[in-house]
Amino acid sequence: MRLILLLMRKSALLLLLSIFAGVAAGAAGSAVLALVNEALRTIDKPDPRIGWIFLALAGTAMVCKLAAKLMLVRASTRTVRDMRLTLCRQILEAPLRNVEKKGSGGLMGALTEDVHRVAEALIALPEQCANATIALACFGYLFWLSWPLALVYVGIFAVGIVVYKLVARHAKPSMNAARQTWDQLIEHYTGLVNGNKELKLHRRRRDAFTRIELEPTANAMMNHSWRWNWILAVANAHTQMIFFALLGMALFIAPNFAAIDKHVLSGFILMSLYMGGPISSLVGAIPQFNLAEVSLKKLKSLGLSLAEAARRDVKPYDADVETRRPAFRDLELRALEYAYDDAGGSTFRLGPVDLKLRAGELTYVIGGNGSGKSSFARVVTGLYPQDAGALLFNGVEIDDANRDDYRQNFSVIFSDYHLFRTLYGMTSAEFVTHAGRILGQLGLSEKVGVEDGKLSTVDLSAGQRKRLALLTAFLENREIYLFDEWAADQDPSFKRVFYHEIVPQLKARGKTVIVISHDNHYFELADRIVRFEDGKVVEDRYVNSPSSVRLPAEAAEPVAV
């Protein structure tokens, strides 16, 4: 039912037209069999008109069935496309913390397995709708032949449906369990691929991973799948027995209890045989639709649905808004607080933080692991909304209405960054030319090129990939740059280039730069140092004048970033 409602929301007109064509196809197909039954009754006195009527009805049935199927296929494939795009938009529009809480396993399972199941069910729906109309038309003809006998047929069929549902409902828990297990399997697959080097290097770890994680989860998946499949196999076998019972009743029982015309009996037998295929196909598709229902529930449990998201954390791109962005003056955190539960179940609290960052400042944010630096980075860039306090940009308080506009002022490279191969939004000839110059200054021009707005490769060392991430940040040309442990993967020579050349020259261009770092050898280059400890600012001091631009002698030639 949910699948029908989904189609109704997306393609109501096509669905209604296909239903009309399907009913016409079913009626015409049943009429063909009725005509065959009539021709058999008068076979000794053939009527030429019956042949022409037969051709007309057969042609009508074929054309209407084809039209119904094509319209439903069009509607279902369009719905599948919209569903995929809607889910992707919802993930893009959801608050980052919500996305992180779902976990990659759950979201990847939703985008792959759940979308695939719903898509398969929607694509199968046209055929099953056609089968349903054929079955209904056949029952209509049976009532026209003999309504008392047809009522007996319907009664037996109804009993069969009830028994099927009673048996099949025991498969639902196993279907749900299999879907939950799939998320765990996705996580193990991710660990298998991403941790392949570590697993190869440690035999005991590899054995434990396989024996304790991978094999039990795969076995659980097998057991859940086996259980629901054999339950439904039993239910399907029962359905087959119902058809044999209907045929047996028409052939051996009904003639003994009533004087039934042979013409009526032959009609019932023909229709029973004809209905067997469509109804068996309908019953066989029930597991597919049940799996789709399970997936729809899973999507709902993840906070996703096939309707547009009610809450949006982002806004659509508007070129006019981008060009009218105000110049940055200052960024203030007033008694700002943020809290979250970590993987161990304990609560980490950031703040209260009182801090004011001014345009053109180079600020180093320092502190030990777990001190709150990365949480600060996500809050100050607007990715995490604060729980208390205020965040002000140029004196304007940031809230849900303007948070996405605020985020557009930042170019950020996080420690867990993702490097896109395509330079999205930066594919003009001017960008490509500028990108070529920057690649040379980053020492990557011999390894990476830009072709059709794409990087020729991202298959580089960790340090080189970090440098490549700088390319995107430079091309964005935002007011505020934030680097989260950027230099951690760099060799000493390029680490010096980063601290002594790249960062100071961003500052020289009037950019505000925030560097999260453990490299205490370079702290003297900062205008200001902010130290975090246990989520609180325990030190905030100026090292140099905010207006000073300190370029070493060897960096006299500016880096064009």
C-alpha cells in the first residue's frame, strides 16, 4: 500500500491511466477466454464472426496491457529516481551531527540496500498490477457464468489468503532482523577494505576480525534470510494447493452436487488454469513487497522519508547572494557551549567559550588530544549549532535561518577531510588556469593535472592529498581559512612551506586564518594563541600585532593563492 501511495504522490495521472488500461486489458483477456469457451460449445456450428471478435479482443488485451505496463514502468522509474535524489538531498540538508549519529553503515545501507529494495518493488509493481486486473476480470467472468459456484471459488480463495497471511506474518521479524544485520555487515565490509593493510600485518587481529565479527554477522544474515525464505516457501506451496483444490472441485465435486452445464464447467476450468499464472506471480512477488516495506520503515527510523525533508540545514545556491557577501570584520563567541555524547557514552562539553576573532588575524588553536579543538572548529564554522550562548558574525547573531549563509565564509580542511576529484563549482577556464599555477606552487604539477574540471588523479600519498585539498581551499577564496592539523602528514620541508609561506601570505591577502596545530616550533608566527583544555579556553594571548605581516626573506616572491 505504501508503494501505491508513493506512486500516487509522484505520478498520479500515469498511475490512474495505467489502472484504467490494466482493467481494460484484464477484461479483454477474460473476454478472449470466454469467447474460446463459447467457440468450444458451438464447435460443430462455427461462426466466422467469433474469429474476428477474437482477434479484436486479443489485440485490445495486448495493446492495453502493454500501455498499462509502459505507463507504470515510466511512473515507477521516475519515482525511483526522485526517491534516490530526495534521500541524497535529505542527507545533504540534515544537520551534520544528525548525519554523524546515523553512522556510515546505516546511511550506506539506506542508500544501497533500502533504495535497491524499494526500487525493485516499484519496478515489479506494473507487472503485478496487470496480474491483479487479470485475476479480477477472471473472477468477474466466473460470476457471470455461475455466481453460486463463483462464491464457492471466492470462499476457498479467501481461506487460502487468510492461511497465507497467518503463515507469512512469521517471516516479518526475520526480515527486519536481516535488515538490521545488513548494517553491521556494511560496517564490517568498510573495516575490511579501509583496514586491509592493518589486517594483513597482524595475523591475530585478522583472525579475530574474521572469527568474532565477520563470520558471526554473515552467519546471522544467512540464518535470518533462510528463516523468512522457508516460511514464505511454505506459504507459496499452500497457495499452489489452493489452485489444485479449485480445479479438483470444478472437475470432481461440483458435478456431484448440482446439475451444472458443461459449458459453465469448462469455463471455470479454463479460467482456473488461466488465473494460475497471474495469481502465482502475485503471490511470488509478496516477499519483494514485504522487503520494500521493511526498507521503508528502516528509512523512517533513520529520520529519512520519501517526502521532502521538513527541516533544512542548507539553502540552494544563489549566484546573486554569493556576490553580495559582506566583508568580514569580526567573529564573536559569547558564552558559547556545545555538548555531545562520545562513543564511550560519556558527555563532552565545550565551553562556555568567550572569544572574538578579528579580520586579518592569524590565530593558532592549540591543546592536547580531546581538549575540544576539533569540536571548536565544527562549532565556529557553523557545522554544529551551539547549545547555549551566541555566535555573532559582524555583530549579527547566527541562527538556523542564516547559519548556511554564515558557513559560506569559511574554507576548511578538517583532519578527516574528504577530497573530491571534481572541482565542483570551479570549472570555468579562469579556475582551471589558476588551478594549474597553484599545483605548481604546491609541488604537484608533475603528478596531477586538471582536465574538464577534474583532477587527473587523487591516488597520492597522505601528505600529497592534503596539499591537493589546499588547491580547493585556495580556489574557493573565502574570507576565513581554518586548517585542522593540516601539517600533521607533511614532510619537514613542506611543513615549513606551509607555516612560513602559505599561511602568512593568506594573511597578507587580508584573509583570517585559524590554524589548529601541535607544531609548537611555529607558534611564534601566530598573531594570537588560544589554548583549549577539557573543552575550555585556558589561554588566550597575542604573540604579535594582529596587523603585522611577517614574511621570511626566502618568501619574498608571493605564493599566488
